[in-house]
Amino acid sequence: MSDTIPSTATDARQVTDLSDHVRAESRRAARRALVSSLGTFVGALAAVLVIWQGAIMVFDLSPYVAKGPVDVWRYFTSDVDAADNRAEVAANLGVTMADALIGFVAGLTLAVLIAILFQLSKGLEAALMPVALLLRTVPLIAFAPVVIMIFGRGFLTTAVMGGIVVLFPALVNIAFGLKGASPQMLDVVTVYGGGAVTRLRKVAMPGSLPAFFAAVRISVPGAITGALLAEWLATGGGIGGVINGYFAQAKFTDMWASVVAVTAVSLVLYNVVAIIENTVLARMGMHPSRRF
């Protein structure tokens, strides 16, 4: 009896030490992923600025039409009407972000629901997945006339056009992520009496987290692109709606500032999702999905 108690206490200490070690390693991996993602983000912003200014210099573009980073910075900070400029761009950007959010939520929600249906019904997947892969390659502008004719030029058109851009790439990513579930784990659930829904909930969905994050990451700029197209072709609001007016009135600095603002927000949101993705997956001991 006296030999058993110390042995049990030693085993408990070993388990506790191992658990602490695993948690510490998880935290270190999350910190490394966070630092790496932040470095990538800063590097991407610097590269964009260099390419932007470099393209203007290499192609010797007219300063009347082509505006560089310094011109846009002055437009927002030191021009006489800088405060009005910021307010105007911010108002248009707010409309575009609201439109993008509508398309993002609609498209990603549909993608998750359809991917789940595909996982539960292989016949449905075999029938519809080739169509989804085909539609993924069709430019949104090809759908635009039909969408506008059916839904008009209001909220529904924004939701449909933004949702289309998000839906098909996200659906393909999430569906393939769900299909990548471990067969051994699925067999274990089946042996213990779990059905298709249980296998999906307990194994496939947790295992598809990297693919889901990848779908969210690529959906962010996609939703913004869909919102800009919807505004340009249908609603006339937001940044997508004012760009043509700026060009027609030769307000090139306004045009460049608006494009830079929406591009910067797109880059920031994309990298924020990437940082969250890398940090969470590193903490969970998983690796980001590279499928697009």
C-alpha cells in the first residue's frame, strides 16, 4: 500500500508536468505565428507601396493622372480641404464596407450550409460540385445583367452579387476540408453508434477548421470586390459608384485616394484574418490550409 501511493503521486505529477509543457509549447507556437503574421503584413504593405511608386516611375506616367503615395497622403492630411476629403472618402468607404459585409455573410453562410449538405449526401455532391467548380471560373460581370434584371438595383442585388463572389471559392474550400476528415476517427464514431450527423459534428467539422479559415480569408477581398461591382453596375453608391464620376470630372486625386482607401482596408482585413488563423491554428497544433 505504501508503494502504491508514492507511485500514484509520481504519475500524477508527471501528467501535470506534461500538460503544463504542452500548454507552454502551444502558447509559444501561437506567439511565433502571431509575430510571423505581423511581419508578413508589414512586408506586404511595404511591397505594395514600393510597387505602386515604382510603376509610376518605370512607366513614366503623367503626374496629372497618376498619383503616388505622397500625393494621396497630402490629399488626406495637408491639403486645404483635407478634412472634407477624409469625410467624403470615409462616408463612401462605409457604404462599400456595409455592402461587402452583406455579401460576405450571405455567401459564407450559403457555402457552409451547402458544404454540409454535400457531406451528408454524396449524390448531391456528385451532381452539384462540378457546377460549383465551373461557376467558380466565371467572372461576376457575366452574371451582373441577369442579376440586375431579376433583383433590380437595391439591397438584394448587392447581397446576390457579393454572395456569388464569396460563395463558390468558399464552398470548394470548405467542402474539400470536410472531405479530408480522418477515416480512422470516422470509423471510431461509427463503431460507437454515431450517425452521419455525429461524424460530421465530432470529426469532419473540427478537422476542417484550416479550410474554413482559408475560405474566410479569401472571402474578405472577394466580398469587397463584389460590393464594388454591385455599386458600379447597379446601386451607384459607395466607392464603386463614385469612381466613374471622379474620372469623368478629371478628379484623379479623389479617384486614387478612394481606390487606395478601399485597397488598404482590404489588405488590413485580409491580414487580420490571416493573423487570427495562424495564431488559432498554431495554438491548436494545426496547420493553415493552402487550398484556394
